[in-house]
Amino acid sequence: MASRVDPSSNDLTVAYRRLSAAYQQTLRYAEDVRRLYQQVQRAIYQSLLGLANALEAKDPYTRGHSERVGAWSRSVAAALGLPPSDVDMIGQAGLLHDIGKIGIPEAVLRKPGELDPDEWAVMRNHPLIGAQIVAPFDFFAAGALMIRHHHERCDGSGYPDGLVGDEIPIGARIITVADVYDALTSNRPYRAALAHATAVGTLTAGAGRIFDEDAVAAFIGLLQSLSTVRHDVGPRPSQHGANGRTPR
Ligand SMILES: [Fe+2]
């Protein structure tokens, strides 16, 4: 006996296949959009890096500083077990943390000596300027906060907002530790680079009070694991401050 085809069943099969094909096409479009979005993000980030490089051209004392702080911040974030997306963001914010110095007059930025109170007031704007530079980019909103708060101190003595402890984003607390170590172990116009042990002593003395305790422990562990640590200490120009409380 010949089998009978149910016309309605056939229509359903055709409709299902069309729906499935449309769904697959939508997935491909979504993947294309995701890839394009990532490309746009990368292009924006490359542009920001261009600005950071421009800063290093403007202020030779920061040369190499941004790269070291970015790399160390990323490693510390990973050592603290933060999610990979946070680790990436912290590394990028570390690289760009001083980007606001592009808006600081060279007379202040390159002054070969201590800043007077008025000059300090100008210099203290650089975290705010940096956050404003990256503010238009929604995908970097967390990084903008890290840039804004990279001179905060856990005891509330930092700037620009005097945040205390956990009020400071963890990324900013990590960047601070790397930033201060690099500042201390860099040559400055008015003093030579301090020894690695001296810088570590400063971080240890401030851990839990000025600096995030976990970030300091992870950072010191990182330095100990780096066989190149001795090469990182020595003649290295920087315009950052001489101690944990008042680096520029
Ligand atoms: Fe800074």
C-alpha cells in the first residue's frame, strides 16, 4: 500500500528548515558583530597607546615606566586569582595609568626638583585628566576608574578623592603598588634610584595601611620569581615621587 504524505507535515518541515537556517545566519551575524566590536576596541586601545607613547616623548622620565607598571599589574592581578577579563583590564589600565600627564605643562612635568604647592595642585590633576581621556569608551569604564584612583592610598591620604581601603578599586590598588615600586627604583632629577631592597621595605612597611596588603604580597612574590629583577633596578629615569605617599 502506498504511503500517504501529510501536506501539513511537509510544510512544517520546510518551515523548520528555513527557521533553522535563519537562526544559523543570525548566529553568524552575531559572531561578525562581536569580532568587529573587538576590532574597534583594539583600534581604540592602540590609539590610546599612541597617546601614552606621545607622553613618553614629552616626558623622558616616564620612558619605560608605563610598560613595566602595566606588565607587573597584569601579573599581580593574575596571581591574586582575578578573572581573566579583569586581569586584561588591569594590565591595560596599568599601561595607561599616567596618560593624563599629557595634559600637564612640561614646565611642571619636567621640573628638575621638588614641586611647589601650586605645581603640585597642577600635577595632582593628572589622574582626573587621564580618566577623562578614556571616558568616552564604554568598554573601558572599569579602566577609567583605575586610572582615576591610581594615587589613592588605603588610609585615605591619597588623591583625587581620598578613598579608603576597599573603596579603591582593586585594579587601582594593584597599579599603585607597581607604580610606587617603579618610582622608587628609578633615577630622578634630584636623587638616584633606590635599591630593590629599600623599595620592597617601603612597600612592606606600608602594607595593610597605605598599600593593599594582598597586592603587596603578590607583587613581592612576583619580583622574587623574576630572575631579571636585578636588571630592573638601577639607572632608570622617572618623574614619580620619592615615597609611597606623594609620587607624582
Ligand atoms: Fe600617576
